[in-house]
Amino acid sequence: MNIAQALDRAAEMLDAAAIQEPRREALSLLELAVRRDRTFIFAHPEHQLTETEQDAFSALLNRRAKREPLQYIRGHQEFYGLDFIVTPDVLIPRPETEILVENAVKDLRSKNNATFCEVGIGSGCISVSILHELHNATAIGLDVSEKALEIANKNADKHGVTDRLTLLKSDVFDALPDQRFDMIVSNPPYVPRSDLESLQPEVRDFEPHVALTDGADGLSIIERIVRGTPRFLHPGGSLLMEIGFAQVVSVKHLFDRQIWQHLEFIDDLQSIPRIVYARRSD
């Protein structure tokens, strides 16, 4: 079987499995199987696959046809211009979360030796990206999952920020020392339990539920973060947090305006309010 034939058959198989853009995904899987880039694949459609390459390609296709995310199959995902290790122990970094990073960098850039804390660090994509941009910043990353902390540490090491990132196992703020930061950031579990079944199979069946949902209405972890954050912020410090679809009204009611002097919601690429930005009173 040559490359052209393999791609045709793979695209048909993935299309039958309801995979969007099946040919593009088949191409990505073929790159992994033959360990060649797509320039070679495009230039050599007549190249005959070895038996080993065919077996490898078949195994990868079967995994994707069962709706395992491509990012977990290849073990990495680009985010904010950096490449991050991802496993089923952490959420796959998503483009909308880059908006949180952009706003955090903009807010912290004016600070001398900025400090921040991330609640639920997961893969580390948020904290590592901020630290990669702000060379004098330091951070603490919290997560209830030891395996997630291991992945975050690997990504911090990969991008040269390990010496500026402290990782702690913690359920929200429970294990955080009594100190203050310029910012708290978080992409918490905000999917209501009742919405899990409606998620795409790639998300519902493969991504860690502890990072997706609080097991309740999707607001309990958000509420703990909003209530607990003032204790750990410098006066004038900020909270940046990703929230779910249609949670704006509920989240707005969690903020005590005697504590928070500024509150706004930032839209994602689909004009859906995705990030809450709040600044503590001076």
C-alpha cells in the first residue's frame, strides 16, 4: 500500500466514525506512523509503506476512530505558541484559554517581579505561558491531581521556567501558604454534571472528569475561588478565571462589590463571555 492509497482508506474510515476533517486527521496520524513530515508525504504519494508502518498506522487509526483525541494520541498540543505535553491526566489546552493568558500577561507586565497563583494548573499551559512571556514573574501552581502536577512539571522544565514555578497538591486553596499575589488565575471545572452526556465523545470519554466538572451545577469550584481569592491578593490585585457558557449572571452574583472594585467579562472568539476579570479594591 502506498501513501496515497493509505490516506484515501484512512479518510474513509475516519469519516465513517464521524470525525471532522477526516483527511486532515488521517494525514496527522500518517505522519506519526511513518515518522515523516507532511512535506515528504505530499511529495511522495507513491511511497510504499512497510509492514511495520502499515501496522502502526492501523493502530493509530483504530484509536482515533474510537474518538480518542488526536492530542492524546500524539502526546502534545500547541498553545500560545508553545508545545505542551498532554496525557489523559490533563485537559487538552484550547484556543479560548489563550485569551486568559493574553489578559494575564497584559495585566502583570506592568508589575515589578510579578507574582501569581494558578488554581488547577493541569498541564501547566497557562502558568508556563505567562512565565515564558514575563521573565521576572514567579508563580505557584495548585492542583488536586498528583499526575497533573507531574505533567505541569515536565512542561515547566521543557520551557525553562521550573525555577520560577512552585507546584503544590491542593484542593483549591487548602494547601496554599498564607501569602499574597498580584493575580490569581484559573480554568476551573465548570461543566455542570447534567451537561456531561452532551459533550463530544472526545471530551466526555477521554478528558479527566475531575478537571471538567465539579460533579454538581458547575459553579461550586468557581464560588470557592471567588470567596477565597481576596485573602491571597495584594490590594489592587486581580482574578482572571475562565467560566462556562451561560454562567455570567450566576458568576456575577458571587462577587461582593465592597471587595471588588472592578468586574468585567471578556468574550471568546465566538463572542461568548468566557473570562471573568475582577480587580480587588485598593
